[in-house]
Amino acid sequence: MKPLAYPAARESTPAELRGRRDRGPFLSVLRNDAASSGPAWLPLGLVLGAIGAVAYADHLVVSVSHLYILPIGVSAIFLRKAISYSLIAVCVLFHDYYSPRNIGPGSRIFHNLSAMLCFAFVVYVIQRYMEQREALAKTVQQQRDDLLKDVELAAQVQRLFLPAGKPAIAGLEIAGMMLPARGVSGDYYDYIPIDAHTTQIIIADVAGKGVPAALLMSATAAAMRLEANHERNILEQVERLNTGIHSVSDAERYVTLLIAEIDVRKRTLQYVNCGHHPALLLRATTGTLTPLNSSCPPIGLSPEEICELASADLSPGDVVVFYTDGVIEAENRLGEEFGMARLSATVRRGSSLAAEDLMVDIYNSAADFCGDDFNDDVTILVVKCDFKGSPTATS
């Protein structure tokens, strides 16, 4: 099961080191690209076997020196340059030994020299091609490594937008996680305290995956952080955010967003859902699940965003679960999705757990279902109401 963090670089195991040591004698004669995969003895055995087969045919049939091109060509592909040119002399010696004895010395020398030149030309052409192929592969590998470094740097920048700690709001337990599917993520979540008894919960999902979605997510996260300098009016926040996102995105790039404000003193939840999957509000007293449904289109689709502010009362023990589509759309080997029914059952089953434990339980349930093979970014945010000792609206 995947850990809820970026994996560290894997170190070589003792078995791998023993395997490399066992391949050592053969690796010294192979080209770099040929030595990187497969049994190291196979290319050398193939070349020597081909030379032996052609030598045997040369012993039985007159003038088959051109068949030596086969092992020479194979050696030029798999073996180092010095080894390939050395095998030319071996092939010429075999041919000279098995050639008819009634050929004069001049003809024998001419045949040997012409065969040597022909073999050397074949080795040169193939070696040049292999060198160009190696140079291209090295360039591609370097570009790939640079790209991976850039993606990791982008992922580190993205993590700066995520909350570094839990808000100190008495009466609330909050836990959140995000697992990117491709290094960088199009998901975003945050919890921003407004005052001593009110906090704002944000979860967003950018349409698409990879770097384009991550860039738009970063713009969304930066805009939400800038909203901290404005008066906290959810509808006005959504309107300003929609104007900004619409100006920098096209029709294929939009953001689903759910903003909720929880007031511990009043024990109320106010929210606006802009095309996002409905969060689940589990009532501790009745065990019923209330979806926080969408009331307006996603952010960035149109110049204007007309939304409605919805609200709900909260009680001690109530749980609110926010998530992105990477959770419910996780598929198993049969193509079945984890779905809302399994998510709801998991939330009901773990309603007595702490917020962080419930978050981990939801993730583990989805990961077990899909075999740790998530097709999309996974973000889960759990808020549990623990109003014991917190002031109420009447007090």
C-alpha cells in the first residue's frame, strides 16, 4: 500500500549487488547499452557460436567467407569496438585456414585482405550507428532526469500551498492529505482560521492531470491565499476567484471548488459548492449522511458565477468528509469504481474514529479496492465536531 508521502530513492539490495558482481567478467567486453539489461553472457556466446558455425561451414564448402559478416555484425552491435575489430582477425584466420590449399599465395593474400577490409567496413558502419544511438539515448536520459528534477521541484513548490499544520480551533478535529498521481497534482485543499471560533475549509480539483492542471491549481491556491486579506464573504470570494481563473484558462480548464465555513460557537456550517463532488455530513445522532450538493457551475467556465449559500446545523460528534474524484473513481481490476456507496459505508463504519484515523481508513479502503493503482490525484479532508467544552451560541 502506498505511503501518504513521496517515496524515497530506492537503494540497491545485496542480491542486486551480487548479481552485478556475477556479471562483471562479461560486462567488460559488452557495449554500455548492451550491458544494461539481459544476461551478459548471451551476446558474447552468440557471437562466438556464430563464428564457430561459419568456420565449420567454411570447412565444408568453398568460398563462404562472406558469411562471417553475420557474427562480425552481431559483435559490432553488442561488443566493444576493440573486441569487434579483434574478431575480424579471428575470422580471417579461420577463413585462411579452411580455404582451399590449391589457391596461390597471391590470391590467398588478396582474399584475406579484401575480407578484412569488408569486415572492417561493416564494423565501422555499425559501430558509428551504435555510437549515435548511444549518444541519443544518453541525451534523452539526461533530458528525462532534468524533467524529473523540475517536476519534483514543482511538487515541492505545490506542497508550500498546502497547510503546514492543523488549525487551533477548539471543538474541531481536522485532518487532510493529498497524494498526486503524477508527481504534481491538480488537487488543492486548505483550512484557514478566520477567528478564534471560525475556520474556512477549502477543497478544489482542476480538470485534467499533470503539469497543466498543477499550474492552474497553483494559481487557484495563490488566489485563495490572497483572499485572506479580504473580508471573508464566501460568495464574493467565489466571484473574484471565478473572474481570475476565467481570465487565464480556456474552456477545457476549469476548477471544481467547495468552500465551507464552520463556526464552533454557533455550531453552523455554511458552504458553496461549485461543481465539486458533494461532501458528506454524517449526523452522529441519527447516522444519516447528508450530501453538500453543488449549487453552481465550476470555476472558470463562464465570466459570471451565480451561486447560492447553503447552511447546516452541527452537533457534537458530527463528521464532514471532503474528497476529490480520485477517491470515488478508483477502479479495481474489473473496472468497477470505488463509488459513493463504498465511501459512505466507510465513513459510517469509522464515524467513531478520530479525524486523522478516519482519513487514513478512507484512503486505505480505496487503496485496497484499486490495488494501490490510483488513476487520479487523491485528496481527503475530514472534519470532526468535538464541541465538548466549547462555547455555544446561547452561552
